[in-house]
Amino acid sequence: MSLKSHLGPAAIVVMLLGLSLVLAAPQAAVLMGNADAATGSAMHRLVFLNSTLPRMATALLAGASLALSGALFQQVLRNPLASPTTLGISAGANLALVAVTLFVPGLLGFGRDLVALCGSAAAAGLVFLMGARQKFSPISLVMSGLVVSLWCGALSAVLMLLNERYLVSLFIWGAGSLSQQSWAIPLSLAPKLALVCLVVAAILRPLLLNELGDAGARALGVHMVRLRVVAVMAAVALAAFVTSAVGVIGFIGLVSPTIARLAGAPRAGQQLVWSTLIGAALLFLTDTALLATAGAFADFLPTGAVTAIFGSPLLLILLPRLKIRHRLMEAEAPVSLNPATARLAKRLMLPAAVLVLAVALVFGRSPDLGFTLMPPDLSGDLLALRLPRIAAAFFSGAMLAVAGTILQRLTGNEMASPEVLGISAGATLGVAVAVFLVAAPGLGAQLGFSALGAFAVLSVIFLLAARSGLQPERVLLAGIALSAMVDAVIGVIGATGDPRAVFLLRWMSGSTYSVSAFGALMAAVLAVLLISGSAFMRRWLELLPLGSSAASALGVPVGRARFLLLTLAGLLSAAATMSVGPLSFVGLMAPHLSRQLGFVRATPQLFGGALIGGMLMVAADWLGRSLAYPYEIPAGLVSALIGAPFLILLMRRARA
Amino acid sequence: MSLALTRRGFIAAGAACVLRPDLALSAGPQRIVSLDYGLASTLLSLGIVPKAVASRADWDVWVIEPDLPAEVVDLGSSWEINFEVLTSLRPDLILTTPFNAALTPRLEAVAPTLSLGVFTADGGDVLPKAFAATRALAARVERKDEGDAFIARTEAFFDECRARIARIGAPPLALLSFLDARHARIYTAPGLYHNVMQRIGLANAWTAPGNFWGFETIGIERLAEMKDPATRLIIFEPVPADVMPKLEESPLWQALPFARPGQLAVLPGALMFGMLNDAMRFARLITDHLEQAA
């Protein structure tokens, strides 16, 4: 408790700062020292004073605030997976910036910061609005934040894809560059952050009580709702200020509190303070290292993307040491539609599926831009083009839905989905490697590399998690780390302006565009095999959500069951990703929808979810082919765009 | 401006009349579609109007000239052309680049496909590759004479620009596009702009080579690496609205010798991933500007 518990985190901060000073020293010496040098030295000095120094200050400030924000989120939401991005702050800011850049570029004259701040505030407001209905319960906030975040992300991706011209500046902003030309940013950032820190200091004591769980804290007389609102608002403000000033530097907010916890700062107050210091030191070190090695790379590297590339392996290494304490989490009442509506919806599901498939197959657009039935003279050609896409969309949607159901039941975490597991991220990384190794990879090379990537991630997760008995939180954290790393790699590629980034962005957004007849057939076979395989494990899926001790008391071999279910979820995600890209939103949404329609037990939820997932993807694919014709919007993005508001609507209806 | 457009439109219409595919005696391909702006633009200069061009909707933003006749169909994004449109057009030749190699097998299933690379990962100067691709295209569409004439026209125009620039003498130029107030794309070897500058006798102030498209993304502070105080800065449109006001506030920008009126100019854009037409447009824009500034 006393001095001893501060030693670990303090040592880490000192180590990080010391390392950065070693890296920064030669630079400072060269620039500040030899004033007697030739003509260039005045300019060097100017660069050092107006670019290098403010950049260092910005790194320290941004790192500190993001870490504090992350620590606050993790305390308040009582979720070790929470980070500034969880509430949709950066996604909201990003969407605002993308939209303004494309539609009212004049507004940027008033300040890019202001636009981004409005976007984050709007996103946070929406999340609050949804959270308020459930008294800001940790799960509902995370869930709402995730939905808003995915929705904003999908919409900005659509806007970016349809306007490739502006892609690079958006990528740079999205990847978080700390490069500075004056003191303007750090000087405007500092007072705002100081103000928020004062607020945080004021709520520090009640936050300690928060550790006891809702019931305990309420008994001690703390108004939990008000406390959570203030704490979350402070965290949102911190993240929003940084994001609007320098862009998305997300990983610091996730990794710093984790390091603080691992280094032995067990209490809420200590965690907040040490997370902040560790965050500042971590971002400072990353940026100094980047500056020191800048000459070695021909390309431009945004710091935010680099923190994620280096931060995620760090988290992977630390993972086995992470103590995941049993958290007091009140069970949520099962949510579903009123019985009459649910019965009607269930009865309409099959006819609706048939209708969706038929429309997607024969109805389309023609070069004169009208909607038409398939013209007979072209029907052979068009069917050959449409059938594989529709089949791949259906079976991939179904597989992702089943993977999502398994993961959510296995982990008891509503955030669980194939993308969170990192499988689709691995597949994307494989394709990224292919694009850069093979210069112009064919379809076969793309598929091969994506499969390799998916299975590499799967084995890494198993290696890391096997040591800890495959605890669900650990697996999820490993997946998130890997996903963030892939995002960062794509961010770096995009920010250098490499046109191949557009290709990767398209691949990531999940298009059925490049599915061949063989690919569709393969998806169908795999879907049938794997989904029926998961039905055999229904007993485990039924019992595991009760907790590992209860499940093993009922005769479930917990370790083996988890291993097999994870393998199955991994295979399902990899198979779906290989044919249509990482369409994570369906894997997240379909299990929820299935449960809300009243499919509460494992087997009905699996099959109901599979049908919903398949239908959703086919509808999304058709919309994506028709809306911007002859241009295409990837099905994965469309499904996120129509799916998220739908999910919000269902959540609200269930409450009323 | 409107006069120029009318004149160009008139010439294009005239060319279309003379070279109506159904009247042409040549046995070359008649229904050609292009996935690439540079190849489509070159095709127009060979006297052939393509049936369809990918990303046709953005032609007027990126390529600007030559004008694309209204009847040319949009193929959809060049990354993911719409196969339903492509199939219904029943083309007899598809022009593409190695950049779209992943699509090539599917394109070949629809019609004979010609892939010509100008910007390729093996690097090397872009302009000679653009000349070679023009010759190859002219041969494939059986317009060899038109191709030779087009190349001669281009070389003559470069010679003219070179002579005009030699008369006035020009400082080293740095070419950039602003991405936001802190970042820019600077154009360098082995890119199209850089090669044209070499060809017409201009020095590029940014000497480090870039990627194989011929640019590098930099933070603005790195502009200080250019030491020659005579350096002139050419900024290509569009410039985001907040860039100039923000730069005015930066002491670093203020201290750059070329960041002041008279040594800095904003010019309309030209397609940097293009071929000969785009190279000529760039040469014309730059030479006209230097003459005005002299």
C-alpha cells in the first residue's frame, strides 16, 4: 500500500524517460551546442525551438491526457478493455472531420480542432443519451459507445472511399501525427487539460469507493450515477481535446493503465496518477525514438500509428501477468421484444430471407441508372456475376453470426466479436503483406496470404492464452492488441499516401467484389460444416455463461471446452474473412438481434443468428451494389450503417 | 475559359466525326474501355473515343484536359470496376495497368486485355515509360502513325518550353500539395513532374528521391532542409482552407526564405499519375507561370 506499491510504476516512468533523454540528447547537442557552425545553424535552431520542442511538449501532454482518460474509463466502466475509443470519441471526431473536409471545406477555416471537438461531443452525447436509459450501467455504456464508434467509422470510410482525392490528409489525421510548426497546439492544449485534471482530482475519493461495486458504494452514500457522469465527461473531454488537436493516438489510453496495474498500483487513485505519468513517458519515448530514427526511413510515419504498432506487442507480452480480478458486475435482465412481436418476427424470418435473396438476385441497376429486372439477353452474364456474391455474403454473414454467438457466450462480454478476437485483423495483415511483397498479387495470392495471417493470429492467441488457461478476458485483450496493430499498419501505409492504402481500406471494409464461384462454393461448404459443428457443442455454450466453477461442477471440462469453442470461432471467422473480408459488425449484431427476438437458449440463438446474419449481409451487399451505382460500397460498411441504428432502436424499444 | 472549352469541344467533335469507328477501315479494336486515366487520355490523343472509363465522374477534377465526350460511360471505381457495366458494354479491348493485376484474370474472361505500366514497383524514371506505353498502345490499337505524331508533338512542346525557360532562367523549384496545415506531399524523382522538369531544363529543389510514384509525404518543418534561398515554391490546388492562416502564425514558416509572396505561387492541379497529356499540361502550367513571374 505505502511506499512499496509506488516503486514499480515509478521505476517504469524513470526508465521510459531516461531512454527518451538518451535518444534526444545527440539531437539537442547538435542543434543547441555548436552555435559557431555555418549558415544552416540559425535555421536548425529555429526548427529545434519551433518544431522539435513543441513536438516534445505535445507528446508529453497528449500521452498524459490519453492515459488519464483511459484509466478513468476503465475505472468507471469497470472493464479492462475500455479506452478513449470505446465511447466513440475518436470515431465521432474523425467522422466530423471527414464530412467537413468533403462537404463544407470552408468550415475548416474556423479551425480543424473545433470541427473535431464538435464531432466527439456529438458522439459522446449520443452514447450518454443511450446510457442514461440504463442508469449508465457499465455494460450499456460500452455497448452504446461501441455501436456509435462502429457507425461513425463505417460512415467515414464510405465518405473516404467515394472521395479518394482527400484520402491522405484524413489518413494522416486518423493516424495521429505529432509533427508541429509552432507552439500553438501545446499552448492551447495545456490549460484545457489542467482544468480537467482539477475536476478529476475532486472526484478521486469517491472513485476509490467505486471499486466496491454499485451496491457497496451506494451503501456508503455515494451517488453513483452522478459520479459516473462526471468521471466519464472528464475522460471524454481529455480524449476529445487530444484527438481534435493531433488526431487519433488511441493505444496509449489502453496500454498505460494496464502497465500501471501490472506494475503494482492496485488502487484507483494510484492507478490514475501512475497511468497518467506512464502515458506521458510512453508517448514521449515513442516520439523521440521516431525522431531519432527518422532519417532511417524514407517514408513519413505518424506517431499515433507507431505507438499502436509498438504498444500492442508490449501488451501481448504483459498479458500473462495481467491479474483479472473478479469484478462485481450486476447481472442484466435478459432483454427481448414483447412476446407477441417476437413471435411475429420469428414467423416472418424464413419468408423474409427468401424475399431478400430473390430481390438481390434479379433486381438491379443498369447503365442508364434506373432500377430494372434482369434484362433477358444479359441474364446469363448477370447471374454468373451476382450468384457467387450473394452466396458468399449469405454464408459469410451466417458464419460470422455463429462466431459472434460463440464468443459472446464464451466470454460473457457483449463486446466480443470475430474482429475483437483479431482473426479478421490477421487476415487483413496477411493481405497487406501480400500487397507489398508481391507488388501486384492475384486473387489466389490474396486469399492465401489472408488465410496465413488469420491462422498466425490464431496460433499467437493460443500460445499466449494457453498459459493462463484460456481466460476469456485474456483472449479478448490479445485480439484487441492485434487488431490495433493491424489498424496502425494500415494507418501508416495510408498516411504515406501510398495508393495501395485504398485497396487495403476496401479490403478491410468487407466487399464481396472479388468472390469467385469457387470461393462462394467453399464458403457454403465451410459454413455448413462449421455451423453444424457448433451445434454439437450446444451444452457447453449453455453452461459456460454460468461461470467456470458452476460449469465444471455441472461436468463441463472447462479448459478443453474453451479451447475447442475458440478454435471453432477462429475457423468460422477466418473462413468468412477469406471470402468477403472482415465484416465484424454482423458477428457483433446478429447474436444480439437473435436474442432480442427471443432466441435465448444456445441452439436457437445460433441458428436464428446465422439466418439473421446471412440475410443482413445479402441485403447489405445488394444495397452496396445499387446505391452508388456504378460505384460500389462494400457490404461490410453498409451492414454497419443499417445495422447500428437498428440495434439502437431495438435497445430503446426493449426499455420502453 | 469558356472559349477554350468550346474550341476543345469542337475539335473533339470533329475528330469523332472523322474517326467514326464504323467508317474506319482499320481492323483494330473498336469498343475499347480503359481502367486508367492516363491510357484513356492517350487514347483520345490517338483519335479514339473510349466506350467507358473508370472513375469517369472525377475526370474533370483530376485530369481536366483533354475533355471527355459525354457519351463515355462510367465504369465505376478504378479499384473495383463494375463488371455488370463492363459485361453489358461487350468491349473488344480492355486497357489496364499492373496496378489492377488482381482484376486481370477476370478482365481477360470478358475481353482481350492490354496491361501497360508507367508507375511500376521496379522504379526508374516515369517519363520514358510513359513514351514506351504510348507507343505500345498505338501499336495495339493500330494507330501507329497517330502515336508517332502524338509523341513528336509532345517532344516539340517540351523543346518549346525548354527554350522559353532558357530565355528567362529559372530558380530551383519545389513542388508540393498541402494535405493539411502540418503536412504536405512534395514531388520528386522518379515522378512525372520531376521528369518533366528535367526535360524542360528546371531544377527540383527537393533532391531526395521519393516512392515510385515520385512523391514523399513530409511535415512542413522539413521544408527547411532546402538551403538555396532562391528556391521558389509551387503549390498545387486544392489548398485546404485553414492551411494558409495557420502557416502565417508559424515562426518556422515565416523564417523559410521561399515562404513569402513573390517566391510562392498556387497553380491549378495536373494529374501526377498520368501520361503524356498530363506531362504536357504540367509543363504548360509551369512555363506560363515562370514567364509571368519573370
